Amino acid sequence: MKGLSLIIAIIIRSHFSDAQALNAKQDVDDKTFISQAIVGGFKETNASEMAMHVAITTDVKDFAKKMIADHGKANRELKSIIKSKGYHIKVPSVDDVTRDPLLGGTTGTAFENNYILLMIKDHKKMLTLFKNAAGQIQDPEIRAFAKRTLPILQQHWASIKALAEKRKLNIR
């Protein structure tokens, strides 16, 4: 199982390289979008479930709760689309999506700050992915999903930026 976790972690990192900027324009096809969106959604849900148990402040717990609800709904919808299209994309389980090493072993304020920074990093990538998909994806059902989900991700972005600014974290 450790080998599988390592492979998933490598895949996650390769899908979400730091070179992608918030407003970068990249070509994205249906299967690439679905694959990256499902892994990103599960990663954010997993980290947020951890935050629900480790975070100490109400604002971080409230944000984590929203992430679990919103990304959980999007993940279910995306899994349904994958099934209806007959795509053979491995949908990660909670066990498959490893927690970011940034979060492991930290507690209290350090954990919360790391969680916020992780959510900043991941939402930058997801916003770019969904913006590109909303304009480029050929499949109308998948494009509609990207368009419906984009405003929710923008709300998450605004919320997580506000948390970072409140704590005076450097979000670059």
C-alpha cells in the first residue's frame, strides 16, 4: 500500500506543478481535465477532513467544512460523468490520496497556517484548470460542469485568501 501511496503522490505532484500560474492558458482535453479535477478534489477533501480534526480555530474549521461539502458534491458529480462517458479513469479513494507532507506532524497554529497555504496553492491550480476547461473542453457536459464549478472555486479562493491575509501569511 505504501508503494501505491507513493505513486499517487508522484502523480498528484506531476499533475499540479508549481510552474502553472493562476491565469495561465493551457490546452486541456476531456480526460486530462477529469483526471486532474478528480485528484485535486479528493486531495482538498482529504486535507480538509484532517483540518476538521486538527484545526483549533472556528474560521479554519468552517472553511474545511465548506471544502468537504463543496468538493464532495463536485467529486460525486464528476464520478457520475466519468461513469456516463464510459471513461476508464481511476477515481482515487481517500486511502489513495496521500496527505500533503506539509500537514503531517504539525498541530495548532502551524497546522492551520500550512493548511491555508496548501489550499492557496491547490486553488490556484484548480482555478487555472477550470478556467481553461470552461473555455476549451469540447464535451458539453464536461464543459458545463467546469463552468458550474468555477464560481464555487472562486468563492473558495476569496475565502482562503481572506484567511491568509488575516494571519499575515505570504501567499505570493
